[in-house]
Amino acid sequence: MKRPFAASVWREGDCYVSQCLEVDVASQGATGEEALANLKEALELHFEPPQASRPPKVRRVEVEVGAA
């Protein structure tokens, strides 16, 4: 499934930065076009389901949730 996202691109020093306006993902490149291509790849990785190479270690933690 494809979904469009709005992106902003600007020059910062010697490179270009691209930032998705709907999702907190950004990237950079030597040109504006490269920055957008890198942003596209970063967004695809962001939405890719996680695949653990080994089962995660599950731990329990205790926290104080009310006044004592």
C-alpha cells in the first residue's frame, strides 16, 4: 500500500535536510533530490514491521503509581 506524505527540504550548511511533516522522520543528502530519496527510504524502514533475530528478553519492573 502506498501513502503520500508531505516533506520539507532545506539547505543546512553543505547538505540538504528533508523532513516528513506528518511523521517524525528526517534525512539528509548532498542535493535536495538525494535528501528526498533518503527520506523515502527512511520512511519505508520506519513503517517496516520489526523482525527480531532472536526472541526479546522480557523483564518486569515495579513503579510507584500512587501517593504513599
